[in-house]
Amino acid sequence: MLIEVKLLKIFLVMVLLMGALFGLVISLDLTMGVSYQGIIAKALNPFRVMETAEYIILLLFILFFVMNLIGTFLNKKRDDNSSSN
């Protein structure tokens, strides 16, 4: 029960932060004079407005995450093998 409440709180905070950030992006685009159609397209699909350097940084973050997962998996596997011997 306690874990479910914590997960619900985390989910609520994430939704509130996402809403606040979307509101900030939309309000900044409105002040810059971007059309409503452009604002919605940019807010819903941010990858359409990314530049090459941003794609590279995103790829590096994903690679770092995958390498960390593989390292954790290999460490657990090694620990399981050493404890069973």
C-alpha cells in the first residue's frame, strides 16, 4: 500500500512538471510570434526541431544508459556465479 502511494506521488509530480514545462514552451512560443499550428507541432514532437549536435548528445545519453545497464547485468551475473561456487 505504501509503495503504491509513493508511485502515485511520483507520477503526479512528473505530470505536473510536464504540464508546467509544456506551458512554459507554449507561452514562450506565443511571445515570439510563432503560429499556433507550429507551437503544437513543436510541443508534441520536439525531435522535429532538433539540430545535429542535439541528436548526437541524445545518442550519447542513450549509449551511456545502455552501457550502464549492461555493466550492471554483467556484475550481477558475475556475483551470482561466484556465490554459487
